[in-house]
Amino acid sequence: MPELPEVETTRRGIAPHVQDHNIEAVRVRQPRLRWPVPPDLADLLVDRRVQSVARRGKYLLIGFEHGTVLVHLGMSGSLRLVPEALPPARHDHLDLVLDSGLALRLTDPRRFGAVLWQPLGAVHELLASLGPEPLSDTFDAACLQRACKGRRSSIKQVIMDSKVVVGVGNIYANEALFAAGIHPKRAAGRISPQRLARLVDEIKGVLARAIEQGGTTLRDFVGGDGKPGYFSQELAVYGRAGDACVRCRETLREIRLGQRSTVFCPKCQT
DNA sequence: CTAAGGACCTGTCGGC
DNA sequence: TGCCGACAGGTCCTTA
């Protein structure tokens, strides 16, 4: 998926076209996403006005007066604004038709994404136990130190755990660990507080820079306005196994951690 | 509680 | 050219 920067880029792209607009129709072509699309979604949304477009972790939150639509893009999802009458392609599963003649269209080949409804006053279970936002002040050195204390699993798996901090996916976990000089496999509980503090800074830095550049384009990702991101040009390790380390020219190595591809510099990361 | 592995689904790529 | 396995941005759920 889209990692957090991609989701934020999407949010910024779609917000001006969606906020303060009325939903005229909801067209669900494929309700079988990761969880079924609520069958009554049209009843809930038609003739209602979008009040806000926010984000929590990798969830997009489309706010109405009586509740919130949660959209997760899974591994391969994207949202775009299209002319309402544009014929849907194979994996275009859902449209929110707006009063402007545009439709917010969800495309998701792998269908790991989700569209859910959260009534006003309720907190959806999926959001209930999420950790802090990585770019907020709540996510600081003390916070990561607490999360790592006593944990034997690798630091990479800990920072990718959404209960610890949200929005750090595989690409940015690799990049942040490289930037911080920490070996991805190192046991989280055996890293000094100073190095964890550094890691917090690097996570924030990598994510902030990626958002500035509109995310990382891999394969089919496009932001809400259809423009690709450019952060892929800045990736130091992800997708570069076998290449030379940008810092010391050592050959970058690839291993598997939790079934995810993990690339690091054996010399710079310890 | 933690940790590890499977599950969901489709598309693409490399190797034979 | 065609087929087959491995792998891809996520993360919940089950099992140990």
C-alpha cells in the first residue's frame, strides 16, 4: 500500500474536491474487500454532506454529521477523482458520486483494502488500539523506549507494529533504520535509549520528507489528483539490495524479517 | 502477555 | 511463447 505518506498525499489531493460536497449516489460494484462494504452505505450517505477529510494512521476518515467512513487502501488500493460517468475499470470497486459531477473512485486489485462505517460517538475497533501518530509529539523517545523495553523481537518488527506507532510500513521502516544506523534484526530491548531517540527522529524525518515529495511511487500508486510521487528517487536501501551503500559503498544485503523484504548495510547498521 | 506464521487477493516478473 | 513459483506497499487472526 500506500504507506502513510501515500495516504496523506491522497488525503490532500482529494480533500478540496470532497469536503463540503454532497454525496449524490454510492455505487458498490464489489462489496467483498477485506471486510464486506456495509450493505446500507448508500442509505447512510446519500444526500449527506462531507464535513471533513482526515487521516488516522493509514486510515482515511471521511467525516459526516452522523458518522465517519473509514477507508483503508490495503496493499494496492488508490482513490482518485474521476468524471462521474467514466466507465469503471476491472478493479474499480466503489464510487462516491459527488454533487460536482465527479466521483471518488476506489481501485484496489488485491482487495486488501476496506471501506467501513463508524457511527458518530463510536470508535471502530480497528482504530481503538492504534499507537500514536509518528509525526505527533506523542511519539517521542520516551514512547519508543517504553515500547521496546523487554521486547525480544527485532526493532524493525516493533516499529512496524501499529500498536507501537502507526504508519511505518516496510519501505520507511527500512529507510529509517538505515538513517539511524541500526541493524533491522537487532532485538528491540537491547538498543540504548540514545539510539532509540535517534530512530524516532529518523522515522519522523523520513516520513516528513516523503510526504513533501508526494509519497513513493511503486507500480500503480497515484495520489488523489493522479500525480505520482517522487520519493522513490531518495530511497537509500529499499529495493537496492546488491547495490552499493550510498554512505560507505559496501554492498547492501537483503534478508527476510517477518516475511518482509529487509535491506540494510552490514557496515553502517549495527 | 509476546512472537511466529498463515490468511486474504491479484498482478507481475524471472527462470526454465 | 507458455507455465510455475516467488514476491509485492498491510495487518488481522490463530496458534504456540
